[in-house]
Amino acid sequence: MNIINSIADMQALALAAKREGKRIAFVPTMGFLHEGHASLLCEGRTRGDLLVLSIFVNPIQFGQNEDLDRYPRDMERDCRIARECGVDIVFTPEAAEMYPQGFQTSISVRELSQPLCGDSRPGHFDGVATVVTKLFNIVMPDVALFGRKDYQQLAVITRMVADLSLPVLVEGMPIVRETDGLAMSSRNAYLSAPERESALCLYRSICTVRKQYAAGERSTGRLHQAALSIIQAEPAAVIDYLEFRDGTTLEPSFTAADGTLMALAVRIGKTRLIDNTVLGKEL
């Protein structure tokens, strides 16, 4: 497994692989890998001749007073997981090279970036779209894999790739959960033991909504109230948003149907957690 820091070196290796007719699979991450990332890497191993993992804590997708400085990092552990998953190249660029002096270009996916996380984190998805575009141009993947836990991020990237005619297939992969249902996230490391228990209210609310939908409930207002009551009963939980949206356009949904997205962001203590489910599809 090669560890590469230089953009030029990564591009040279990608171009050489392309000339040899190799298919490149790519998993972009901010590191501090967990089983969710590992599932993407294992799938990527089946999708390409060359498997590339990027580890880059992207500063331009963090707003003021967000957790850029304390975002968890463990490169040694990340590389061990990468080797176990069969990664060929770990690309770990420096922020100073990704965004050199005078950098002033950004990518904006307007409508899809506005609601949900975009409303509470202005500019976040511009930072995501910009760094992913740069990474695609550097790594030159044929296929890139993303987890569906970050549902809006996946929607933004999929739209961006289509709009800009980028030659990469974007694949969304299922949410990986702990045995008790908590969606795996690098930010789970912030949670104390009591907070970790409190965080399960997200999963309980999702299960309740899915159960009521399966029983025939189609009013998103009533589904919203059912989920809201579960989360509000948890003293440590502060809701950022809890919404029902069209699974494609992210427009508000007033009548639930197969494909309707339930998306939520909840703060447990100082930690902001997101989760989602698509009604009518497997959890």
C-alpha cells in the first residue's frame, strides 16, 4: 500500500493506471475510519483494479465554531484498516496544497444545498462539492463510493457529477449501524457513555416512523409528531431538524410514500449527529 501526499504524484499514478486500462475505485473520507468506511472500501475493492482512499479533513466545509480543530484523527489506525480492506493507495494531501495562496474557486449545487444541513451549516455543501470535484480531478476514479448516512451530501455530489458531466459513477452504499442501531460516525467518538445511550433516540424515532408507515400511516405531520415525541423525551437531545422530504428533490413532503426521506440532525451534548431513512426501502 502506497501513501501519497503530493497532488502531482497522485495524478501521475492515476494517469499511468488509466493508460494501462485499469479501473480506479475511490473512497473519499476525512479519516478516523470505522466499519462504515470499511464497508465502502471492501465494496470498492470489488469495483476496481486500483483502490484509492483519500484522507483529508477539509477545512472549507467547516463553519465558524465548528469542530475542525478537534475533529478526530488517527492516521496509524486508518492505515491499518486500509491495509485490511485491500487499499492500494492512501492519498493524504495537505490543506496548503489543496487550497494554495490565492485560491478562489468554489462549486455550488444551489437548490439541493439549501435545506436540512445546508440551512444550519451555510456554505458547508459548497465546501463539500469543491473538495470532491478537486479529488475527482486528482484521483480520476471510474467509480466513487459514499455512505447514505450523509444523504444530502450524496444527493449534492450526484447532482454535481451529472450537471458537470464528470466521468465518474457515484454509488451510494447502505448505512452501517452499531448493534444497538446507532449510525456509525467518526463523531460518535465525542460521546460520553451517558451521551452514547441518549443518542439512541435517533434510531428509536426512525424505527417508530417506519413501523407506523408500514401500518398505513401516510401523514408526514403525524409521523413527525411521533418521532418528535421520542426525541424530546430525551433530556440530552436538542433537535436541529427533523423533516420529511422528497427523496430525490429534497422538497418538503406532506404525504408519505415509498421513497420519502426522513432526515434528522440532533445535538447530544456538544455533538451533532445526523441520521435518515427512506420509507419503503430497507433500513
